[in-house]
Amino acid sequence: MDAPLRPNLEIPKNRYTSIIVSVVIFLLLTSGVLATSIYNSLKIRDLRAGTTLSANLRSDVPRLTQEVYLLNIMREQQQSIPALELQAEKITELTEDIDKEVTTLNEGGKVTIRSDEDVYEPATQPDQVEYVQSTLNLWTPYKNAALNFVSSESILDVSTLENSFGEATQSIYDNATGLTNSLGDENGRRAGFLRNLQIFGISFAILYFIVFVLYFVRRLKSSDEELITARRETREIMETVSTGLFLLDKDLNIGQQHSRALTNIMGTNNLAGENFTNVLRGRISDKDLNTTRQFIEQLYNPRVKEKLVDSLNPLHKVMLHNTSSEQGSDSRFLDFKFSRVYENKDIARILVNVNDVSDAVYLEQRLEKERTQNDMQIEMLTTILNVNPKIINEFISNTKNHIDKMNNVLKNPGSSQFELEGKLNAIYREMHSLKGEASALKLHSFTKIASDAEDKLNALQNQGKLSGNDFLPLAVHLDDLLSLSNTIETLGVRISRATAPSSTSIAVDNNAPEVMGNINQAIDPSMNDVSVDLGDDIIDLNGGTDDNLLTYYQDFAQDIASRQGKRVQLNNGSLSQVTIPERLKTAVKEISIQLLRNAVVHGIETPTIRQVAGKPVIGIIELEMQRTDQNFIITLQDDGQGIDYDGIRDKLISEGRFSVDEADKLDRRELLNQLFSSGFSTKNSTDEDGGRGVGLDIIKAQVQEHGGKLNVNSELGKMTRFVITLPNV
């Protein structure tokens, strides 16, 4: 058995270090920008509260002065006491409000702005502090004078009022105005800084993201290329090896990767992911199936030696039955070999190698059968030479009579248990008689066949209830006995001829040379290499001239149109002016071919339909190619019937992919995605050119593989345009 497989699945420890460091740096910088933004946002909110306070102060102090003047006038006019008390209360409340505003400006506190409540922190700017302090110094004597005036009930002249309140009002108003302007300036500076910070942060994030993506996309691309290469090599190996290879996990599930030959060897499709016991169930006996399950479980036991378990392999040259409605019943001999696959020191999976050894087994069986036949012929020949010919002739005659009788018994109808038991006993007697004669003549082959038949007859007797089908296997034994009887008769005739007076030699029919010839043919089959010369007129689509490529496209479109009963004209003036990048030549050719086929088959209408629609009978297809610094662009436009989105929706419903309600909810983008899905086609029938739902799927796969973009524009009854953009690098 091969040495255990040990795949190298270790991932370098520093593989993700650069990613982690980059992410940490990005998070730190983002956190710094975010923290600074939050701080400035809070300061702007604080400045808004201060601006509100200073604005309120600018309006409240002049209003308080007006109320004081009004109270003095009311006293001069000797208005009613309730009116005077109400005015005095109003002055007192307004004084308390202003005092609270001044205190908040000086010490900080909560400020209500409309329905919101902000917390104001005292100003720290020197000019703002000066405005607040000056306002506080002016407000204190103003407040005392106002409260004293309210409580004194005296009447002051205009000059006194002006000296007590007017000058202070103007000064407080000026301070509040200055504070408002200062706070507004600071608010503007912080807002500008916050805006610049946000612009910087967003720009930096975008730039960092672009650099991050480009850097790691390059690394991922390199890793993907390695992975693709590994997968391609694995696929090539799996497609090339002539044996069936697959992996089994602990649950006996077949891995996703297996050799192509496995499908043919096992005679079953879609093996990936299937349970191995389910694949074997019904194809081998339940006993062998259970033994196989236990055998594989022991392979996963690290304490069991692999070589020891291999000697107990129940699937060594095992016969697998295959029943298919198309191919009928078929059986083949398969040889399974199991090897452990290790990851580090643990048994990860089991590698299974399957070989179809049917030819070898059948050859062995054939050789064994022929050897048995030769031995039998020698046995019979010895009997014939040592027994009186009359006895031999009698045995042959009796054998045929026994067989005829048993055949007649088998042919007689019988349905009741009594009749079936009678048939059984009659056959048993005839068979036993025949075996006795054969044993007497030492014809062991006869004896063996008759004994096997008797074993079955005996089993039928012990079975109890019988049916007509129970007798069917006996016909095989009767046929074998008749064949042996004919062989003896033939040998007797040949011996009689060979024992004429002119010759004493014995001729024995021997098929060994023919057998050896078959063996040599099986071991060394002839091999033929086929070489086809396609001539010198082949157009090289990958490296040929643009003129050749254009001619190829035009001929290609005309051929399809001819088969479809359409007339088209392909226009292309850009092929002679554009150079297709080397890496994109195959993709451009494949995409162009699929676009052309789609345009002719699905886009351009038949001449009759175009005439009815008022179009020229010849459909126009424009194929343009353009190369820029970054991209290669393929544009194909036809003046055909356009994309019928309602038709796509109806086809999805008719095929059972969507219900009516689900299909009605699909927008045009989703309908286009369905149109590009594999296996979906709006064509109702399949032919050489379309209807299988593959063409657009190929285009989509090519675009995705090269990291390009696909744009579709269509107007029903007028045109369809495909624009394919592929990166140059």
C-alpha cells in the first residue's frame, strides 16, 4: 500500500500581519478624526447656547428698562394699585430672568433653545470673558436699582431714571452685542474647521481605502492565480488519470473533487458530496455494505495499522451491479484501494483509488472456464476410452431422456400446491437418476451439476409453499447437462473416426492458441495516432490580421443568418484602427462571437417581420471596438426587435422558475439577470445556433473573469446595444 499522504496545509503566520496593521492604523486615524469631530460638534453646540444667552440679554435688558419707565409713568398718573402691582411683578420676574442669564454666562449652566436643552460652559476666550465680566459688573447695580425702585413706590424724574438705568442699559447691550459677535466668529471658525476636518477625513478614508484595496487586490490576485493554477493542475490530473480517485471524510461523504474516470467506472453521475454507502447501496449485498462501513471506520482509528486493515478490504475485486433504464442491467468488477491522508499527525481523510478490473476478472473467469472445460474434456475423454462404447451411448441416451422428462414436467401447468409438489418430486427423481449414472461413470462434471440442482430441489422441498417461479432456475442446470451430454457425444464420434485402422492417433480440440491470442491482444492493444491537416486557409483569430478577423465575423454572421432565414449586414470600421491587447484577444473573440450570434438569432427579425414593421429587410449590426488607456470597449448594436421584458417574464413563468406574482415583481434589471443566467433562453426551440441558454452566460462569465463591466440598452422594436468594458491591465 502507498505511503500515507501528508498535504502541506500550513498558513504562514505573517500572512495577515500587514492586513491587521493596516486596519489598526486606519481605525486609529478614523477614531482620531471622529473624536475631534465630536469635540468640535459639542463646542459648536455650546457656542450656540452662549449666542442664545447673549441674544436674549440684548433684548431683555432694554425691555426691562422700558418696563421701569412705564412703572414710573403709571405712578405719576396714579393708576390703580392692582395695575401698579402687576407692573411691579412683571419687572421683578424679568429681572430674575436676566439675572439667571447673566449668571449662566458667567458660571455656565443649562440653556433652553426652543424645545432642546443645551449645557453651556463658561467662555474661555479673553474677549468673551471680558464681555461677560463687564456685563456682570454693570448688571449688579442695575439689578439693585431696579429692585429698589420697585419696592420704594417712589416717583423719579427723567434725568434720574436716565442716570440709573439708561447708561447701564446701553453698556450691557453693547457688551451683549460684542459677546454675540465673538461667539459667532468662534462658531464660524469651528464650523469651518469641522467642515475641513470632515472633508479631510472622508478624502483620507477614500484614499486609504483605494490604496488598501489596490494593495490587497494585488495580493489576492496573486493568491487567486496560485489557487487557480493549483486547481487547474488538480483538474488536469483528475481529468487525465484513468482510475477513479476521490476522498472520503469521517461521515463517508465523497469530496467535491474526483477524477473524471470515476463517473464512468461507477456508472453514476453527480458523485460529489454523495454518501459512499448510498452510492453502494443496492449494488452490493447488505452484508458487504456493512462490512465496508466498519472497514472505513477502522481506517480512521489511529491505533489500527493500515497494512493490517488493508488485508480485510471487503471491496477488493467486488462485483457492482448497475441498473439503468437506458442501458439495462449491467455488472462490473471494481477494485477499491484505501489510503490514509494525514494533516500533521491526524487522519484527515481517506483517499480511495478505484479501478475497473472487469476485463481482467472476465479474462480470469474465461481462462478458468476454459481450463475447467479442458479438464472436463479430458475427464470425459478418459471415461470414453475406458468405458464400453455401448455404455457411453446408453448414458447419453438416458441423459437426454431424463432431461426431456424434466423439461416436460416443467412445461406442465400446475397451480395448486399438490400439483407443484408433484412436479417437484418428479424432477427430483429424474435428476437423482441422472446423477447416479454420471457418478458411476466418474463423470464428475455431470455429478457436480446434478448435485447443485438437487440442493435447490431440496431447498424447495423445505420451503413449504411453492410457486411456479421457483422452478425457473432449474432450466439452467438442465441446459448445462444437455451441453455436457452433447460434448460427450461429439467426442465419441471424433474418437470413432480417429480409431480407424489407418490411424491410431487421437485428435483433441484445444482452444489454447486462441486464448493466448486474446491475452496478447488485451495486454498490448494497437494504438493509432490520428493527424488531420486543415489546410493553409485557417484564420488565426488570436494572432491574425484585423482584416481576417472582420472577414471571419462577417462570414460568421452571414452563416447564422442563412440558417435562420434572415438577412443581415455587419458594419465594422474600427478593427483596422484598434489593437487588441494580447491578454484580451481570446476574451474579445469569444464575447464578439456570442454577441453576434445573439444579435442574429434573437435581435434581427426575419425579412417579412421587418417589412411589416417598416424596416429595411436587411438588419444592420454595428460592431465597434475601442481601446483607451485603461479599458478595451466592445460595442455591438443591432436594429432588431429589442429586448421583450414581458416575454422574458412569461417564459420564466412557463418554465416554472417563478410564480405569476413573483414574476410581476421583477424589475428590468432582475429580468436581465435572468436572461443572462445559464440554461435560460427566450427561444422556444433549440437548433445549431441557439435555444440552449448558454451564449449570454458565456459573455457574463468572460466579463466577470476579466473584471469588466457589462451595459445593456434596448428599445423594444428598435434596437439593442451591448457595451462591454474590459480593463487593459
